[in-house]
Amino acid sequence: MNPTQPITASDEQVRALLVRYSCPVPFHEVRTRFLGNIASPAIGVSPIKMVESLWGGKLPEFDTMDDANELIGALIMGLWNQLTKHQDRSAPFRLTRSSIAATREGLATLALVRRQELDGFVEGLFGPEEIVDVPERAHRGLEDLAEMRALFAATAELAADETKPAQLKEMETTLRLLREMTKNAEHEMHAIVLACKRARKLMLAGIPAKKPSIH
């Protein structure tokens, strides 16, 4: 087996490749972009197009064909294929986890990561389209994610503003709320993925959904 064409790839290997090729999209957002695209009911969804979109629509330059195969293999044969399992009801998706302290920096980092993850999921679900037909449950889920996205963004901005007072107890409370919102976001994302899979399978009529504006 050619080692440059992995059937599976660890998160660490994918992260290293994204860094090597100066991918402007962070790993945690790549995961959710892929998941959204896997669930997408949009026409013309393609793993390779999604990979190209990470670099603005064109793959980075490679020194050799093996290098190209290594990157594409890790992202599509590895990460993409691993994420397809989350279309099963028994395998809910989990956002990235890390040890976060109840500090300004910790709160700002966590809230920013969550905002980027939700942005990535929506970006993957809609792709280049502004409007896609989704089932009613997915429509409700997108509305809930838009509200959570706004809260994550506001928290990131507030936590990074050193002119605002920040007591330890308040920051601990905010951290608990962010963790609870993380679980809620995961629940809605899984519900959207399942609803879209069911709709594709049954070819049900969907409700047109407009891509949320990012402010």
C-alpha cells in the first residue's frame, strides 16, 4: 500500500497537512464544513470541490504527485469518509474539545472556535448557493444555530474587550453557558444532518432556506 494515500488519517495528520499547505481555514472549521457538505441537499455537491474551496477554489501547489495524493487522500479518504458516519442516528457529531480556563483568553478562544465551527457547517451545507431546499426540521435547526452563532460571536467580542469588567465568578458562569450551548449546537447539527439525509432518501419536498448573513 502506498503510504502517501492513506485510507484513514488521524486528526493530527490532517492538522499537519493543513499547516504545511497554509490552509486559511482552521481544522475545527474544516470538520464542520465537510459535515455540512455531506448533509447538503444542494445539487452538485462534491468532496473535491469542497477541498478546493478551503484554498479559495484551487488546490495548493504540490512538488510531486505523491504530495497531492497525500493531501487529497487524508482529507477525502480520511477525514471526509470518517465524518459520513455521523449521518447515523447512533453516531452524533461532536464539536472539537479542549481544556479551557475561565479566563478572558479562554472564553474568547472557545467562543471564536464555536462561531467558526457553526459558520463552517452553514458554509458546507449551502456551498455556493444562497438558497437551498431543506426539510422543516433542518430549517428550524438552522434558525437555532443562527441564534447560537450570534451569541458565540458576541461572547468572543466581549471577552476580548479588556475595557469591560470580568470577575472570576462571572467568567466561570459564562464558561458553563458556552459548554451548554456547545451541546445544544451539536444536537441541532445532528438533527439537521439526519433530516437532510432522510429528505434525500425519500425525495421529500423541502422548505427554501436562505443562507444566513454573517455580520
